Amino acid sequence: MSFLTWRAIINRLPTDAKIARLGIPLSPTCYCCTNNNFPTTLESAEHIFYAGEHAKKIWRLYATPIGIEYTNINLKILLKKWWTKKVLNPVASYITRVLPMFICWELWRSRCNHKYETIKPSVYRSKSKHY
């Protein structure tokens, strides 16, 4: 999971935008959003892990109770906010370090499930995997 998060941060995942750079033509489809009627750009790591519809719902679900601001920033800043969050409880401190990697893993898994197995992303399904 940490390897996936690192690759997301440095934009080294095989997203459609990266594959298109190799000269392979792809249609602009987002596998993380439910409204794909008029997609305009190819999916990117930033969209999958932060800016996409599903990602925003997941980050809101976990960041709001902890008091982490997650809007109007990018993935790197969001992860930095999680990892530098000051908490007194050692368990909560551990959670703020590890949970973002689980979230990134779940977002990538949801994207791949939709792309390759046509299982649409679901906040309920993503949430229930962690409890």
C-alpha cells in the first residue's frame, strides 16, 4: 500500500493519461465517477486519488471526523496534512499515518474493479471494507 501511495504521489501509475502518452489512443472515460456522459480528459492519478467524485466522497468520510481539511488542495498536500496531524493519542497518531494509504489502496482497487470487472465504485462498499 505504501508503494502504491508513493507511486500515486510521483504520478507513476498506469493511468489512462500515462498510457495515452505512449501513443496508445484511449477514450476519455473516468472509472471513478458515476456521471461519464461528457468526459473531457483522460483519467489521471490526481483525479483517481483526490479530485474524482468517488475520491472526494471517501476523503470526506474519513477526513471530516478527524478535522483534516481536504478541499481545494492536491493529493500531496492532503497526504501531508494527514501525516503531520498533531494528535495526543498514540493510536490516533498511528491511524493518521496509516489510514491514507488504505484509502489510496481502496480508491485504486475501486477504479480497477470498475475498469476491468465493471463493478462500479461505491462509498458503502469502500467503507465496509475497513470495518
